Amino acid sequence: MHTKRKRRQNQQYEGLNAGERLKRHKLTSSLAGEWDSPWGWVGTSVTDASDITEEHFLATCGFSRRSHHLFCANKYQKRPAKTVDPSEAVVPSEEPIKDVVIISDDETPTCSKKFCSRNPNCLNYLAQDRWEDADVALKTYLSTMELGADPDLQTRKPGLPVGLRNLGATCYANAYIQVWFQDVCFRNGVYQCLPADDRDRPFNDSPIFQLQTTFAALQESRMKVFNPEKLVGSLQLRTNEQQDAQEFSKLFITHLDDEFKKQPDPALRHLVSNQFQGTQTYATTCTRCGTRSENNSDFLEIEVNLECSKCQSLEDATRQLILQKLPPVLHFSLLRFVFDVTTFERKKRKHNVSFPVVLDMNRFLKGQESKNEENIYELKGVLVHKGSSAYHGHYEAMVFDATHDSWFTFNDEVVSKMKPPGSERPTSDKGKSRSKPSKKRRRVEDSSDDEITEVQPPLPAGRMASRDAYMLVYMRRGATPAGPVRIQEPPQRALDVVLEMNQSHADACATFAARREELESEFLGLRSKMQEIYRSWNVLSCDQTSLVVSPRALNTFLSRPFEKDAGGETDPASSNDQTGGGQTSLNGLERNGMKKSTRRLASVMAGEISVHELLCPHGRLDPGKAAEMKRIDRATYVSCILATGVSFIPQLEPRDICRHCVEDVFREKLYQYEHPRHVAQFDAIVNKADSPGYWISKHWVKDWKQLKPKMHVPSQSDPAPDSPPFRDHVMCEHGGLALKISERNCISQKAFALLKTLFPSWVTLSEGVGPCPVCDALAENSREDDRELRKKAEEEKARLKHMHEYVVNGNLALLEDVPCALVPASFLREWRLWILKPTRHTRPARLDNSPYLCDHNLLALDLNGGDLDRSVCLIRRPDWDTLEELYDASPLIMVENRQVADSGMLGSKFIHDPPLCEECRIKRKTDYDLTEVTIRVLGSEDPDPTPENYTKSQGPIMPQRQSKRIRTVRRRVRRIGISKQMSVKDIKLLLQEELDIPTICQRLFYKGHELADNSASVAALSILANDVLDLREEQENEELLESDTETPQQQRREADGADLAAHDTMSDRTATSSPAPMDATKPCPMCTFENASAATSCEICETGL
């Protein structure tokens, strides 16, 4: 039979893995041994602090010649390209050389941010990259110098109109101003307005002049945005409140019409009516009588009269609008905003509306030929309201600019060119592509729950559709002559304002360009100097003189020119000012720091940079912060860095490593190196069978064997096994063996010898020593005393069984009609603790009832008045007699709880001897700052407390009881803390938090009287300490709140604070006020203003009612 072959052991191969390259620096590091780490020499070549050499000190921070840290090449230093002599070129052999390992001497170790993070000789991964990219560095530097935004960015681009700045919520005004400006005739009329004779208001502050200035800026400004702040201010518009665009248009046009009528030019006086006003006729036919009535009115706002002239009443009628005369400029309001009678709110109609680019109005005019060219209108502007609600949104304008012969979208400051409306034609059926079929889209109105399904058919040529179109502007064909449009120049006064703005903008652009050129020149010199520094500050060998700094200090040095406070103080008022006209202020650039003298390198860089984070408490280099140390060439520091005005404070060299800190760390490292070795040796010999052994603290051994003992203090030796508190585990106070054997272990003689070498001062006892006889005798006496105490406690518990089981629970039902005695509750609590654990708690010394008696030897407690609280208890008279035998108990206060009948009512009453001293009781109960009171919540069956039926012990006396169950019903009781300064309102608020009962539903009673005055204080009401208040919770009746008469319950609630008073006032006001008749006012269908019932037009927007 063959023997089973053993498994071959895995061979441990030494050498490189497959595909791994052999590197020379790994060979040197593997041979270095103890120098692999900064503290690798601890415990190997150095075991005592006195043996530490200078080379070991340098190694702690990586400055030693034997350290594994590499001198990384400066990757930012420019190196010339290597040239190879063709004669020295190596020609590769055709046959490969076998069995030869080639190690290159010029092999460079890997340098990376992760690998060199703790390398003090590598300076490659700091803030040098901030200077390498010239464009990015220049941009950051200019931002630091607070040059501000380039005003040339606000220059108007050729071919684009000027936008208007939104001052908060003025988009509606901006949209209409752009529409009016593109109306050349209207613009020329505004320019022709002359100053009026108004002494109260200068012409420069009038809306007409500010409109002239705004139009002049839109026409002649060199900036792309104009600020209409003065125009908005002259109109007294609220910039943070959005108004209805149509309402603003009507009010502003009305104001301009009044101004035009003051002009001497007849054509100008009728400019508004000639340009915008038409004539219309309202025809109303009564359905009942057939009478037709007509009403002619102007075309600015359509008026509809629904009242029949014959019936003189509101009847069903048919209305018809007949256009008589059209103005040159026709405005169509699409009435997006309507009043919803179901919700009594305005809402926006979001239906898709299609309209033509060319509109033929002949068919809508009465008595006009169908081919009259005067009634052909072309679309010139569309006002858009974006948003789903009638109360908020954003207004934009799409307007045709005759000057540029193009359509533009005006979105406040943003002006963009757009395709002409109707220019996109649908693809014909014969084309290669067809338009996708329109999809049905379901949407929900924001102010209604009705779902609307719409089908969007493809638009024919020359039409435009929009869901947000708010106003359409059409102009009569031929109203503007063909060819180049002649634009009138603005009036000189308004033009001067614009020219001044343009000149200020041009000066700002020139100043900015000069300042930028100056800073760029300064930056180029600074960048050249900084690159010269960080390209030459590397240390190449340990022989080179160097300084030790932190990476933070070097990054601060490199980044200081990019900091906001570079170069000293900066004027906090420096900013890029914008004037009211939107131009950049020249003074703003001057406050940005533009002085005659330029910033120099020293002024930008000057200052000290601290490296105190590298220092230890002794003011030297801390070896524990070696990872934060970098060293730079001292020659570069002296010749370059100091020349820039920068200095590192303090100046530290590698030899400035702290000796005290190195020795402290050495001791701790040595402990970490030797402690596991000592523990392993101890474990190997602790249980050897040699006798006699030695006693040692079990807790000390358990802690000492851990890798990091809790008792160990860094850089200090561990406490000996006999140090406090471990000594008491082995030896008693008499020097003998302690009695508790569970807190010590026995170790072998070899283990004792090992620990004795580590702790020479350790003193312990051998295994053959017996327990301390003194401690043994004391322990026996203590056990005998404990048995006597337990026996005594059991005897007292048996004699006072009733008092032990029932008295502290407070059940007085078991003591009715039984002679009792009063005792302090504190005595009973101490007595019960002693009965429970007589060996741990002290037996009460005496029972003293004298605090409950006054100076007249009378009772100072009213047991029938609520003074029977948690401070006193009642016990049976036999229990008192027993207490007099066992304790020093005095004086006796006899009490009996008797059932008495009063006026057919049955209740309980305490009869006591000695009698009550009311004067001393009141004095005792009123002398307090803080106390507790009992709140009794009355049930639904309890009557309201009155002085006749109230008792302090039980509240209102109940009718004759019928069973024990009714007698033992317990009310909800809560104790709260109060002070004399608290008011009734404060108590109610406290009860609202405790019982979750609103103050409006609380009725408080004290001694049978309701506390109706919420402002009354506790002191004013004479509420005593540990007193009783009754609380009734009322349910709020909504019908009473709506009644016309005021009930007594409402009268009581008027005193429950300001909120309750306001509630009652609103309730009374709602109940007593009669509703207004439905026809008392007429709401305007346009602006929803409530007008008088007899009004024929709206007072605000003049819409016909």
C-alpha cells in the first residue's frame, strides 16, 4: 500500500513580479532598513534618548541624508532640449542580449501630488499654476484690483435698438414705451411739445420732458440700455408693484392728451385724437319691445349700454357694435383679464388667438366700399403678457422698427431681432415634408377647474397665433411713407441730456482702457518676477542652505497678488457706479483706485507671512508637524523673495528641530515598540507552574495588556501595579492581604521577575500570605451589625404594616371615621427607605410635628381648607402609639375624618385637636414667592362653584350620594407652579399648555367666585400657598357667536385677553351688521372697481357700465 503523499509547501519567491520593472531607488530603500521612516531607528539602533544623534534629529522631519525623500525636479523650470551627437548614438544590435538586467542610472523617480505630499524637498504642487496661464492670471489680477466691469460692454451694438431697464416691476411701462416710440408720428409729436407755464412744477420734472428724454435716449444713445428712473418717478409709479398695462396706457395717453391740448400748434393739440381715436356706435335692440337705441362714442374704449330706453328697466336685449371711423393707428385689446363671478376674482384667459399680419377693416365699417385702401392695416406691434395669473406675470413687446426695417423683441434690457410675423409658411402637400398633425392639448385654468381641449390647426400664410398676446397694434397702410423714414431730431434740451450721457460713457470707456493697460503692464512685470522665484527656489541636496516654511505660507506668498486686500487698504466705496441714465461714472473709476502713481511690486506683495503653525510650545520646529514642512533655497529667499517686500516670520532652518519634543516622541515611540514585546513575554510565562506565586491586581493586568492601555500617559512610564487604585485590590490599609479575592490574580515567579524589571518599585504579597486578620475581624462585625439592622427593620415593618402599605399612597377612603394622627411626609419617606435597605440608609432619628403648630400651640394647617397636601400624611392612632414607643415622637396632633350632613348634602370634614389658628395660618400661607396650587377640573355633572356650595377640600358639595362608586369618583387634578406676580391670564395660558384647553374655553373659580378679571394678580386675589382652584371647560357654541344678542357667556369671554376681545368684536360686528344689497354697487368688468349703482362709467378706467 502506497503512503499518502504530503502536500507541497508553497514556495516563497523573492524578486520582482511578472512585468515589474526594477528601479534603483527601490534597491537603495530596501537596503536602508531603519531609515525607511522618520522614526524607524527607534528601538533598533537607539534605545535611549541620550543616544540620539544630529542625523536622527534631522530624520524626524525628513531632512536627513539617509531619508527616503527624493529631491524632485522643478517641473516649472524651463530646460533646454537635449541634443544627441550622431557619432555617439547607440546602434541597436540585431540579436537581443539574454540573461542581462540593465538598470539605468538616469532613471528619475516618480513625482506626484499624492506621493510627494509629505516630501519636504518637493515644491511642485503649490499655487504655481495660478501664474502659468497668463490669460486666467490676468483676469484674476484685474478682478483683485477692483477694476470693475468694462463699460464698453454696455455700448450699443450696430443694428439693435436700445432697451429699457426694469426697475423692479415696471415691465408693463417699458413695453408700452417701446410701442409708442416706434410710432414715428407720435414720437415727432412728443418732440414738438413746448414747455408749459407751470410755476408749481419745473418743465424738467414734468412727465412730458422725461418722455422726450427717454425717446431721445432710445434714438440717440450709444449705450444698449437706458434707465427710465426719472420718467417713472415723474409719473409716481411704484416700482415694486406691477400694474395693468392697459390701465397704464389709458391713464398715460389721457395725461399726454391734456398736455398736447396746451400746445399752440393746432395739429399737436389733436395729436392723440388724430392718431389713435376713432368713432363707434353702440346699437341696442330690446327683445321685449323691439326698440332700437344708438349711442355714439369715441373709439378709445368701447361703451356698452344694456338698459332699454323705452322699458326703463333691465331687459334682455341684442347689442351691436358699429364702427364709423378708424384712426391711423388701431389698438386691439384682447381682454385677457376678466372677472370670474363664481370666484369673485380676476383670471387670465389663455386661449390661443390667431390674427392676420394684414387686416382688411372694410367689412367692419358701415357704408364703406369693400376695396377702400384706406382701411387696410398692417401689424406693427404685439404686446405680450407671459404668465398664468392675472395678478402677476411679465410684459414684453414685439415691435416693428421702421429705422432698421426689422422686427425686434423688447424684453426690458434685452433686445433681440426676430423673424417678421407670418413669414413662416406651411409646407404644401406637394413638398417633401409635411407638418406634423396638431395634437390635442388638455390644460386646466389656474382659476377654474374646467378642462379645455384645444385643437391647433396649421396657420395659413400671413397669420400669427399666440396664447399670451395682450394688445395688437395695427397701422394704416400708407400712413408711413415708403423708403427711408425721416426721423425728427429730439428737442435740444432733451438731446443735451443724452449727449452728456454719451460723453460720460465715452470718457468712462477711455479711462477704463487706460487703467486696464496700466494694470496689464504691472501684471506682466509681477508675473515675470514670480516665475523667476518659484522656478529657482528648489533645494537640490542636503548640503544646500535652506529655510523651512509651511505649504500654507508658500501658497499665501504665491496668491497674495490675487487677494482683495493686496497692496494695502482698499477704498470700501469703490464700485462701478451706474447713474440714472445707465452710463458708467468716471468718478466711480477714480474711486476704484486710479491714481497718478501706479501700484508697484513691493506695494502689492509687502508684508510678513507667519509660519508659527510649524512651531512647538518651545518655539522650535515641531517634529509632529513634519508633513507640513517644505524647505526652500536660502539664496533665492534672500535675493528674490525679500526683494518683493515679503518675509517669513520666524526664519527657521532644518537644524532648529526641538530636542525636547523629539525626546518626548522618542519615548512614546519606544514604548509602542517595546510594550507589545513585554506583553507577549508576560503572557508566555504568567501561568507557569512554579510556587509560590505573587498577587497582582486583575484590573491592572487587563488594562496593561491592551495595545493602548487607558492608564498610559504619552511620553511617560506606565503606573506600577501597586499604584492607586490598584494597590487596594491586593493589600488592605493595614498592609495585609485584602479580603476580596475576586479583584486579584496570582502570577508566576518568572512573570513577577519580568514586571519587577519594568517596575522596580513594585511591592506585592506572595501567594502563601494569608488574609489580614484585622480586616477579617472587622468584616465579621459588620456582617453581624447588618443582620441586627435587617432584623430590627423587619420587626418595625410588621408592627407598622398598615402605615407601610397604605399611608404614603394617600388613600383617605380607608381612614374615614377612624381616629388618626398627623405626621410629616418626609419622616415616612425616610422610614420606608430604611425599611427597604436598612444597611444602606439611615434610620430616622425622631418625629417632629412642631413645625405645624404656631406660637400659640394651635394648628397652623387648615385640613378642611386644602392644606392637607404632600407635605403631611395621616396615620391611624395605634400606629402613632407604636411610633411613640420606637421613636422620639411629639407633639400629638389628633385628626378624624368624619362624614357630616349640611342642608341635605353629605360631605367629609376633618375634626382635629388642637384647633386651627386662622391668623397664623394666613400668615404662613401668604409668606411665599413661588408655590404650587391644585387645579381641579370639574366634570359635566358637577355644578358651578358658588360661595354656598363650595368647600376647599372637595370642591362644590355633591347631592346625597347613592353608592360608593359615585363617592370614589376622582376628578382630573393637576398641580402647577405660580408666583405672586402672575395674573389670571398667565395662569390660563399655563393651563392651556398643561391641559390643552384653549383660554377661550376656561372658567376659573376660587372659593366659589369666578375669576373674570384676567388682569388681576395672584397677590390681589389673596391666593394662598398650596391653594385650590376649580376649572370648568366650556365648549364653544358657534350659534351664540352668530346671534344678534350678547349672551352672559360672551360677556365672560370679553375679559380673556386681547385676542378674545378681538374675536368677540368681530363676532358682534358680523352679527349686527346687515349685508349690503347686491345692487348697491356695480363692479367694473375691466378693472373690477366697485362703482356706485347709478354710475354709467367706471371712475378708474372709464369703462362703460
